Amino acid sequence: MTQFEQELADVKAEVISMWQLVLLQLSKSRQAMLTFDKDLAREVIAKEKRVNALELKIDGDCENVFALY
């Protein structure tokens, strides 16, 4: 596997990881809304920072791949 292919695979793995977290967040937010669970809603809000951080990391990684190749 070339360096380029490895970097693309790494970005793909990060996107999949972020997507799984987003799906979990959507499920939890739906549950919090349906059951009026304020604690679960707070948990979703707290983890939003992690989703945002992953997005910024992926953006940076993509910029690096574009710049290098």
C-alpha cells in the first residue's frame, strides 16, 4: 500500500468513526426528546464537542492529503 493509499484509508476510518458517533448522538437525542430526559440531552450536548473536534481533524487531514498529493 502506498503512502497516499494509507492516508486515504486513515481519513476514511476517521470519517466512519465520526459517523458512528453522530448516529449514536442522533439516537440519544431522539430518546432524550421522547422521554424528556434532561440528563441524556446534556450528555448529547457535551459530546457535541467531540464530534466538532473530529470534524476539524478530518478537515485538516484532508487538507494535508490534498497539499501533498
